[in-house]
Amino acid sequence: MKTTVMFLFLVFFISGCATPTYQFQSTPSEAEVEVMFKNGVKKTIGKTPLTVNVADLNPTKEAMTVSFKKTGVEGQSVFVPPHNVHEISRD
């Protein structure tokens, strides 16, 4: 069985008056996206490419680990530290 490493991309996006979102992308696409919060709660939120409102997924803006999984591909995880949308640069 061939194992391929998954390339992933997670973006926290805020622009002007737009609603802050997380954008999840991977290569190959159609990877399952699972989020685990610091309290141990896990939630599968969909498949890449995926855009989710911060207020819907993580209203308290707490730290979380995002895992990307796809059959036949080595999974990857990314730690997302706690954040405050008012402190993120909009350059």
C-alpha cells in the first residue's frame, strides 16, 4: 500500500467587517477534518476544502488541535493556540 504525506493548510481569516472564519485545505482534498478542544471533546466538522465560522466552531476561541485524515494517506495534525480576533493583524 502506498502511503502519501498529506499537505495541509489552515487559515484564520478576518477582513474588514467580514465574519471571522477558519479555512481548512489539504492535498489531496476530501480529507476528514476533526477538531479536539483542550477539554478532550472531539468533533468531526467535514471534509476539505472547508470554511467554518469561528463563532460556530470555537466561540470561546480556546486552543484546539485540528487533525486531517484520509484513507491511504498519512494523517496530519495542527495545534491552533487560543486567540482573540481583535488582536489578529488584517494586513
